[in-house]
Amino acid sequence: MNTTFAEAMLGTLDQLLDEDQRAVIFGSVWLGFSPARLALWQQLTEKHRERVYYPPISEAGVCGAAIGAALNGLRPLVGLGTASFAFQAWAQIVNEAANAYYMSAGQSRVPAVFHLMAGGRDGAGPQHVHAPQSAFWNTPGLEIIVPATPADAAGLLRTAYESDNPTIFMNHLDLLDVAGDVPPGVHRVPFGRAEVKRSGGDVTVVASSIMVHRALAAAEQLAAEGIDVEVVDLRTLVPLDRDAILTSVAKTGRLVVADDGRLSCGVASEIAAIVAEEAFESLKAPIRRVTMPDVPAPASPLLMKQLEPTAEKIAGAVRSLVGTIPI
Amino acid sequence: MLLIRRFEEAVITLRAQGLVPGHPIVYIGQEAIAVPAMAHLRPGDTLFSTHRNHGHILARGADPGRLLAEILCRDTGYNRGLAGQMHPSMPELGILQTSAIVANPVALATGAALAAKYRGGGEISVAFFGDGCLEEGVFYESLNLAAIWKLPVVYVCENNSLEALGYASGEYPSSTLATGRLTDFPAAYGITVEVVDGADTLAVSRSVGAAVERARTVGQPSFVEARTVRWPGSRLLWPQLVTGETNLAMAWDSALIPEQHGDWLAQHDPVLGLCRELLSSQEVTLTEISALDESVKQTVDWAVRFAVESPEPVPDTAYFPVFAGRRGQ
């Protein structure tokens, strides 16, 4: 348990830069702003000085250039920093990168990774706190990875890099200092393979990214109350491991979906729809979604706490499904 | 140039017959930009065009039949009808992606130039775009990147709005900028700029040739503004053959030039202009021009037959994989 999420990601980046001359990095804030993590980042960039581009504040231009470079044979790793900065580059990511393969009938490829940080520091407020994974999911042509642990961050980043498709790496800020074991050497986590992070028989909680940790915390609380929760970590949204979700729901008959994005047309909505369409007969209770409500993120940490999808809210949703509180 | 002209005339005719989905955006009147520019490119160089791309793609050596088939959204097109007339791509010619989103090709070309510089093989990248592109923000971001990172990219701005700078002139407002001098912007970034008559084949060749050389040897971006006077048939929302099928004899017999649109035909048509120039310098004869025209017409006739007789894509083509390496989703 001695490697942090940030270190794990950095380890993979370092390996990729060592292995493959086509790897280049754009952007300098992959690890947020803590002094310790900035020092880590500096080690990497000093080692690979010629391979790291520090761009001006030009998200559209930089993403467009990264896509052009990817079309022309490089494999760029683009750190956009705060997830909402991707909105500046929307036209490039969703309309150039995502369309390239299909639009060319499979002749052009954009093997680029776009790293985005969801969540926000205290006081960040509406413009810097976004978790737009569902917005990207609404664009065919983008792979989306949402790791929760250092090992998955390391392994999924490698798989994303080796993929010939554009990949969105959603990294919640609160994960950066989470520690865990990372297999040594080259580590790959396949896309489209969810992992049951905790096995249980009463209620399935489907989660990803930071919500996996909140779901596990909720499961601990609930275990003390005699409720046995299974936590399914999606790990990638595109491709999605439908089978893992359906298998778990077939076992428990109850589903809570937790996501740090917004409620409407969100990740949780999509999972709920899939289960309603394909496993209706397995369900013993309605599906519950625990997400950010359709409200901007307030700057006040106190007010933010009201809206955030917390472990307590997940636990509450689970209790409502097993009848310990009224539905 | 003649191939582009006859090809586009065929596209307009096919559209009138209801065979072109949507409305085509043609290159008539700008042939003297794509053709001489392309002559300076080598294999391995990349180029990025826009919604007005047929001329660039033909000048780069694409097969007219397969391009026309793509415009007609047929299965034999370069991209099986998935790209259509606004997004054809053919990586084997360095045409990696054709974006119909204004100014995005400038961003992509900048990145392709970065990749070329990174590899160090002397390859360059060229972006072709209209003057309206300067109305978009990503244009400026891209030029800044090219300037600070010294990228081997040539920006060729095809200004076809000389009569149309803003609504004020009452023309179709393809360019609405607060400046009349487009080159002020790239010049402010320290990018070498040149304005050239876009109907003058040799002038374009000299200007783009110098820019390509600058990119290849010293790795610096350039901006060439090639000014053309918009072909009257493109003034409308969709093109119409208002000047008829081009009668090359107008180049040597001015009596044949009709009164309507006569000014454009006499002074601004790059194809007729080049014919006049070559005839006056006695580099070619009337017979040679006519023979060339006949042969080009045959090529285009063949392309039309090929495209029109080509099958539509089978319905399952709609589910062409969205991702490399796997099917579905």
C-alpha cells in the first residue's frame, strides 16, 4: 500500500516515454498543485525534457494540435488539468478526435489520451468543478476511463496509450493521494472489464472513480447494520462492462448507481436504463441514483457538502432499498 | 486546373440531377491556388482542407472517380459514403482528416507539423482555409503555437471574399472582420506573411514555394493570403453554373465572353487567365489546349460514370466500427 494514484500514473507515463519514441506529453498540471506532487512531476519532465510541451493557455489550439499530431503518427498524452477546461476544446475532442476513425471509414486514427481532473479544491465554485464523463459518453468515438485505485490508474493509462482510439481519462482530484499496491513492471488493465471491489449479496452499488471509495465506505457502515453490499467498479465507461453489472444485479436484485457527475442524462441514468431494459425481472426494488443534482457546484464547502454524492447518501439509498427505511 | 474545373462543373450538374446529397461547395475560381501550391509538396507531407476541399484533393493526386463517388456517398468512395463531400480523407496522400468545422483544419495542420518536426524528416504540413476562418478563436491559438514552437507549417488563406467583406457590401457575408488586412494577424505573431493574386498561378507557386522551403529548411511557419474574386456561381447558397460550362475559347476570342459575368470571365477566371498567359508566351498552342481539355473531359466523364454506376453502401455500413480494434459501441 505504498504507491499513490499520482505516483502510479507518473510511473506509467515514465515507462511509456522510455519505451516509445512516439509518446509526447502536453501540459504541466497532470498531478494538481500540491508541492509534493509538483516535485514528482518535475522529476519526470526533467528526465524527458524534449518530450514535454508546455503549452500556452490555449485548450482548443493545444487539443487540436495534439489531434493533428496523433493523426500524423505521434501518441500524445494531453493533460488538460481541471476537467472544465475541456469545454474550451470541445470542438476538437468531440468533433475531430471522436469522428476520425468512423468518418474516414477506418483509415485515420487519433491515438491520444486526454487527462482531466474532476472535482475541485475547496472554494473552487461552479466553473472549476465539473465531472463531464457523461457528456463525453454522449459522443460516439471516445473511450472513457475512470480508475479508482493506483493499480487501475497505472494499468488503464497504459491500455489507453496503447489503444488507437482517443481516450478520456477522468481523474477525480481526491484520488491523487490515495495509496495502494501497484504491480511492478508493465501493468495492463483491459478496457471493458469491471471489477467487483467488494462482494456482497443484498444490494449492488455500481460506481467508478472517487465514487468507488465512497461506496466502499458506505458498504463498511452498512455491514455493521447487517446489510451486505456488493461494489462493482466500472473502471471504464466506454467500453462498458454490461455483463458485470447484470451479473451482480441478478445476484442481489437491488441496484444503486453512484456517480459524481450530474443526475440528468448522466452515467447513473444510463446504467439504470440498461438494467431496467435488460434485467427488469431481476429487480426486487426500484433503482436508485446517487449523483450531483442538476445544480452548479457552489463555492462554499458547506454548501458543496449539501450537493455532493457522499458515502452517507449512498448508504441512505441502500437502506431505502432493503426496507430498513421506507422507500 | 482544368481537371478541377471540369470536375466541379460535373458536380454541379449532378447536383441539379438530384444525385448529390446536400449542397456541394465547389472550388471553381480558386484553381490557381491548389494546383501550384501542391506542386511543392512531397510524399509524407500532410495537408488539411475544409468543406471546400475538392480542388485540394484532386491537385494532390486523388482518383477523380473515387472522390466523386464519395461526394455522391457511394460505397466505392474513398470513405464509403461516411465522409461525403465535406470530409473526404485519404491518408495515403497525406490527407489525414478533412474538417468542415471552420478553423479546425488550421489546428490539425499545426499539430501534424509538430509531429513532422518531432520526427525530423523534413516533412511539412499545409492548411488551406477561407478568410472566414480568421473569425474563429482557434485560428489564433494555432498560429501562436506554430510561432512559439517554430513549426513547419504553411497556412494558405484563400480569400474569396474580396467583394464580400461584411454585410455592408450586400454580398454573401463569408468574411466579417474588423480589419481589411488579414495578414496583420499572423504578422503580429512574427509569422512571415505574403499577399498574392490567387488567380495568378505562377505568383502563387512562387509564394507558396518560398513558404514551403522556409518550413522545410528553417522550420518556420508562413501565412500566404491568396486573393481571389469569388466565382459568381458560388455567390448563391449553393453553386449554380451561371457562367455555363467553361468555354476555353473565351481565352483567345474575347468576343465569346458574354455580357453577364463578363468581368469575372475576362479578368478573374484563373483557368482562362492561365490559358491566355500560356498562349501569349507561346508555350502552348490552341490545339494543345483543346486536346488537353478533351482528355480532361474524358477523365471526368469516366469519373461521373464510375460514381453514378457505383452502388450505394449496404445499410449495415452505418454500423461501421466507431473504434479501431473492436466492433460496436
